[in-house]
Amino acid sequence: MARRSLYGTVIITYRCNARCNMCDCFRDPTRPEEEITLEDIKKLPEMAFTNITGGEPFIRKDIPEIVRELYKKSDRIVISTNGYFTDRIIALCNEFPKVGIRI
């Protein structure tokens, strides 16, 4: 069996609820219909490591479905977040305890 060696970043939105000094994605947010779809994610290759980022990934209501799909094809998943949506983060971690959360 071949080892996965690809490291990837999947930007699932440029929307964000914060106005951080080091990031200006809030100035030009995506509209939901412009963002990567679950069908697009299904077409991504297998990866050793996947970083899910944005904007604020937990703005996406379908983030559990996105993680569920990437979980099938990635050895390690980390989500970069500002930590604001604590309830959504905890719910996702309960379903996927091996997913890393980077705040």
C-alpha cells in the first residue's frame, strides 16, 4: 500500500466573524455560493495532512460533512479557527476526537 505524502490546505470560506489585525479576509468575504462545495471536496486527492482553514471555518454550517469527507482521505486533519464558535467546535470534536483544533 502506498503511503500518503501530500500536505494540503483547504480554504472553505473567506467569511469571518472577527476583525483580526493580522488578517483582512473580512474585507472581501466570499458568498456561500462561491465557496468550495462538498462535491469539490470529494474530488480532492488523498493527503497525509489536511489543514481546513478560511476565514473562519466554523461559519460553515456543513463543516461536519466537510470533515467527514476529508476524514476518509486524510491521515491527519487540523482546523485553524479563531475559537469563537465553541459549541460547534466541541460538537465536531465529540464526533471526530482525532481532529486537531488550532486557535
